[in-house]
Amino acid sequence: MKVYLTGISGTGKSSIVRELVSKGINAIDIDELSHWENKHTGLRTGWEPGSSEEWHDSHVWVCDVERLKECLAKHKDLVVAGFASNYLDFLNLFDKSVLLEGSPETILVRIDSRLDNDFGKHPAERKRILDSQKDLEEGMLKGGAFTLNVERPLEEVVADFLEYL
């Protein structure tokens, strides 16, 4: 079974992937297949912590759909976790989809406390994250996503995720 696990930054996607892998479940972070792209030129670009709001207005984080298809073809069962702005272009490649939901307050606390990822610590990035929450949730729910509330311990979220599978 192929499962897409998503949510905005700070919902715990990477933590869940680590837990799944520790349990022997084949899971990857979509960041391995994604890149920043200039909206106007289509060229790949690099991101720097603290990028301005103008920079974020002209760039998007996109998944390379062809690379994703190749990855999915190599595995009978795979959980792909992460968020990319073009998720609607590949959502149909998965048997199931799961949306992680949490309050803006919880999301920002988690972003502030993480040590392995600087994205979301700058005001322009925080704004972008919170602004994208409603659109992502609406799109995923229209696509039939199962929702998981992340306002509880990681172990409980992972247990509910595994039960859903």
C-alpha cells in the first residue's frame, strides 16, 4: 500500500517517519524528492534561512513527480511523508492519504523547538506556513484524506496512523 502523509511544517511528519522506520516500515521524507523553484522562471533555486517575504512570494517547494513515480514503483509498500506545493499533481498516486492537523500555536511551538530544521523560524516563513494551512487542509479533505490530530504525544499519533493503515 502506498500512503501519503502530509501536513504543514511543524505537524510532526519527520518525527513520524523516524518512528515508522524504527518499526521496520518503509517510509521516506518527500524532501528527498523536492526542491525550491522560482515560480516565474521554473528554475531550481536554493533556500536560505531568513529568506524574505518577497523571496517566498516568488518561490515554491515542489516535488519532482517523475522521481516520486520511480520511487513508488520500486516499493510495494511505502509511506511518503511531507508537503510540496504541487501535491494535487501526485495525490492520485497513493492508495491512502493522511492529513496531520494541529493548532497554529502548537505548530509554532514545535517549529521553534526543533533543532534539525531551520525552516519556519523567520517571520516570513511562519506567515507562509500558517497561510498555507487552510488551503492544504481543504485540498486534502476534498481528496478524501484521513485526519489525525497532532495535539498529543507522538506515540499516540503513530499508533493511530498504523491502525488506520
